[in-house]
Amino acid sequence: MYSTTHWFSRRFLAGRDTDVVSYAGDLMFEDRGNGFGFLKATRARNAEEAIGVTEGLVTVLRLTQVDMKSAENTLTIAKQFFDAHQYSKAVQAAKRAESIAITLDERFGQYQRSWTGLQARIESMRKLGLNTESLEKVAGSAEEIVLAGITENNAFIPNYLEASALLNQAEEEGRAFEEKAEMASNRIYIAELAIEALANLVGSVELGESGHADVSSLEQSLQDAIKELALSNALKAADMAKEIEGLARTLRSTYADTTKSLDELEGKLADLRSEGALTQSIEADVKIARDHLGRGSIETAAAITSKLQGETKSIGDKYRKATTTLADAELLYSRLQREGFHSYEADAALREARRAIREGSYGRSISHLERALQAFARRTNVRGALAKSLEETRTRVRFLAGSGLSFMPRVRRSERRP
């Protein structure tokens, strides 16, 4: 790269030799000495020393990759002044050549450091698998800027300053992006570990190509995050990975909670079976929930389990209410029968209630029992009305008996008649 720059600058500056000659011609003029030989000798010695120092500097820097064409041209002018005995001009030109050489060396060093920094950044990003095409284009543009050059103090020199600024800006942008990419990469790695932990928790089940449902979904989302990182969307990839990690952790917690809930459900169902309740439908659904859990459909299993918890509680409450109400109704009916009460409607309602309990239809059993209790209530209400009517009749009889009416003996006889 630097040899190409040197060659281009030499070829470019070669076309400007006429400018250099013109510059030398403009500056050349006869020394107006005072005629003292020692003064001219001193000036000549000073000019020779200045030219020698600058030439030594240029010779040393020429060994590097710095393009010294401008300094060399100015040094040539200094030598031309010296040959023409224009010693003051020769000193000025020599010092100017020295300044140009030092400036070129400094700027080239700055450019080289910027170039090295950008190349190091590109290599670092490549190791991470990041796209470096845009940075590589900037490096190419910097070379073109250097070769284009600039005119400074009547000298044409490579444009190291602008090229360095461009390289520094590109390196800074690359560094910022690499930091974001590293953050996204770490997020993706953590999310991957969370998914693996979830998969290990679920366990390995032969499911063909489908895999664990929720785990497979997270893995696909993680691949999407990796693609976003490859497309240089580091922030989006990091956000996606963070969300995936959160989902994986939530699913792990949900898996543990669902497993615990299913175990508790099975215990409650065992208690209900010991009490005589029918729980076959709930038990079948528990099996389905465990099957979903084993297949990795954790959210589906959690939803089913939550529903089953409510249904199990409802069955337990209805079963206990049905059996307790049936026992109370049978006891009450037996007492009423001893008192002479009999109801076909109550018999039918109690019979249907027993059948519903045997079939596990506890809600329907409660409805039949409510119908039987209503029949009991009507019988009780009738008995209360009859008792009240009888009491009122007896009160009237006692009132009439004290009135001295002739038909009262017959009323008393009818009162004693059963």
C-alpha cells in the first residue's frame, strides 16, 4: 500500500518539475555581497551545512515509506541556489525542505497509525464474524485521498491529514459497533444457555422432527437474532436475545410450577376417589397435560392445568354438597314418612339424585335434591296450614259452647269423631 503511494506521488510530482523550476527561477538572484571574501565564505559554509543537514534527514526518511518527493524537490532548489552562489536563498530553501520532510514524516506516522488501527479493528471484527465491507471501503477511499494530495506552502504533498481523519472516524465507528456486537453476542450466548437449561429440564423425548414445541420456538427466535447481528443490527439482536432469555427463564419457572400443580391435582383426585367421587374425566385431562409438558408445550400444559385446578375444586365442592344434601334429605323424608307424609315427586327426585351421583353428575343431583326439598317444604306448609285451621276451628267450638245453643252437643260429638 505504501509503496504504491510512494510510486504514485513520484509520478504525480514528476509532472510538476516545471513548477519546481519556476519556483527556483523566481527565487534566484545575485547575492549582493559587500565584497568581503570571508563573509561570502561564511554564508557558503552555512548554506552547505543547512543543505547537508536537510539532505541527511531526507536520505534517512527516504528509507522509510514516507513520500519525500516534495522535500527532495525543495532540496534540489536549495542546491541550485547554492550553485548559483545564492547562499541566503539556499539556506531558506534547505530549511524549507527540512520542514517539509519533518511535516511529511509526522503526518505519515499519524496516517500509518490510523491505518494500522483500522486494520486491527477490521481483523477483530472478522474474528467475531462481523461484516467489515464498509470499513474496507473506507480504507480504499483513504488511499485515494493520500494519492490525490494537496498543495501546501507552494509544495504538493500527500494528503495524510484528511486520510488519517477519515480512518480515525471509521475506526471509532467500527469500535462502537464492535462493542454493541459483543454485547449482542453475549446476550445471544446467555439466551442459548437458558434454552439449553430449559431443554434439559424438559428432558429428551422422541418427538420426530418436531422437537419440543416451546424450545424449538425459542431456538428459531435465537436464529433470527443471530441473523440480525450478521446484518449489523446489533442493538436489535441484543434486544431479541434478552427477550428470548427472559422467555426461557419464564418457561423454566412455568414448567416447575405446572409439574408441582399436576402432582397436587393427582393427590386431590386420589382423595376424591376415596370419598367415592368419580374423577375419570379430570384424570384423563391430567394425563393430557402431562403429555403436553413432556412434549415441551409448556404454556399449553400450564393452561390446561390451571383449568383442571378449577374443575377439581368444583367437583369436590359439588360432590360434597350433593352427598351431604342427599343424606339430609333422606333423613328428613324418613321422619316425614313416619308422620304419614308421602310424595311421589319427592321419591322421584331422590331417586334421580342418587342416580346422578353414581354417574358423577353432581350438579344435576343437586338440582334433583332441591326439587325434593321443595316437595318437603310444600308438605310442611300444608301441615302448618292444617294445624292453624284446626286450632281456629277449636277456638270457635269453644266459643259456641259457651253461647247455650241447642246444636252444640252434636258439634261436640263431631269434634270427638276422629
